[in-house]
Amino acid sequence: MVDKWYLKGMIDSNQGGNHVTANATEQLHGEAIGLDARPAIHAAALLAEGQIAAAMAVRAATSQISDAADAIADTLRRGGVLRYVAAGSSGLMAAADALELGGTFSIPSRQVQILMAGGIPTTSEMPGDTEDDTASLADALSGLSDNDTVIAVSASGTTPYTLEAVRIARKASATVIGIANNAGSALLTSSDHPILLATPPEVISGSTRMGAGTAQKIALNMLSTLAAVRLGHIHDGMMVNLRADNAKLHQRANGIVCRIAGVGPKAAATALAAAKGNVKCAVLVAAGASSVEAARLLLRETGDHLRPALERLNAIQS
């Protein structure tokens, strides 16, 4: 069903049913005709399938996302700044990803910047005209250098705010990752790492907070998570570089140490206390490292990757 709706939605019904327009994000979905007159359950099913089809579009971009994640990891590893730039719904998707990097992977706040047209909303209003306002970008990106990476997101790929940020980034020789939902758009053609998310036309034409936004959220989650894998912040699907700053995360950190080191909760808690909450160090201490400093040395020697550090520890013990 998803494939059928995808193909029908790509057909421009205003052109006799046989013409595909270039700007899919503004096109009318072929199954949306009469949507407002249908039973609510039918409309709900169409909306759900629209989201599923949008999510499926990310599959075609996995290679590009993987390459871009390497660039992000390189930036963070060398102390550069990751700058998310977007407007409107795309800005909300970008901000959602950026705001999670500290707690999930302990990425320092000094290495993450969020630039959303008009600023991150503090009320329920998000004016649309801010995406045309580029005046603030020169100051906001004044410290940009070739050590940094800009993640620019725009469903249309033509948002003035986002394109101006890309222009400034290229002038500063920063790496540019562009995420857009329209093929051949200016954002993609001007990016070092273009990521096309070829989502079908929106069920509600032009409402890119829906399908396009869903695909953007998935792609952004993939980028940051893959970069974290490259940096050694994930071990067997566990967040070994998390920042435990609430009761739930303290419990999660304890569980991670228990699973990896093969110890009980009490031993894990003791190791975490000794390591001042550093999960990787705590794992190594719980696994038999002679001290927290010895654990830190193992991690330095392995580029902060836990698996090879554990292997070295096991070699020392055997």
C-alpha cells in the first residue's frame, strides 16, 4: 500500500495524471483528494501511511548519511563545533537532535550550536517570515572555521536563511552537510555532503512538518548516533558516554556497568562513584582495572573506545 500511495502521490493531478513536478514538497498527494469528506478513520490511515512512506525514503540515503556522520565525528574529535542551521519545522527537527547530544553522548555544549531562524521558540508562535531574515547570520557564524561542520536543513532546499548560512560556511571552508527533500535544490548542490530525503508529496500539501519532517528527524538521529559510534560512545547498543544527571539515568548507567562488566548493582555503584560517573571508566574498574587512572590510561590508548580497552585489560589479566 505504501508504494502505491507513493507513486500516486507523485503524480500531479493538475496535469492530467501523467506529469511529475520537480518540487515534491509542494505537490498535491494523489490520495488526498476528498480527504476532508472522508470518515476520520480513513483520513487517519492515510496520514499514517504518509508518515511510513516518508520514513522509507531515508533508506536511499544511508550511504550519504554514513559519510556525513564520519565528518561530524572528525569535527567533534578535533574539538571543532557542530552547527545546526535551519528554519521553521526543519529548525525544530535540528534543535531536537542538537539538544540531546549532551545528555545522550556527553558532547560538550561548547561544541554544539543551534541557529534557528527567529530563535528557538519560547511560545506557541513560530512566525514564518523569519526564514527570509539572514541579517543575523554573519555575527552568529563569525567564528566559523575549517575546523567546524554545519548541518543545514531545509525541506525545500531553498530557504534563504539556510542558504545564507551555507554561503558563509563555504567561505570559511567549513564542512557543509545539507539535508533537503527536493532533488537538485540549491542546498544540496552547494553541500559537501548532500543528503536527499526524497519523501512523497505531503498528504497535506506543503505541510513539511509531516512527512518531510519525519524523514529529517530520522536522518538527523542517524547522523548523530553514527557519529557517536565512531567516537566510541556506544557499546553493544548501550550509551556508554551518557551523562547521568537524574535518577533514571543513574539507574541506566548502573545497569550498563552491570551488563558489560558482569557485576552486580552494588559493585557497579562503587565503580561509578570511584569514576565520578564516567561509565567507561567504571566498566573497566568493575572489570578489574587496578585504578580509575589505569582505566583512563586504557581509554586514552584506545581513542576512548571501550571494546579495545576491555580487550587490553583482559590481555593484562590473563
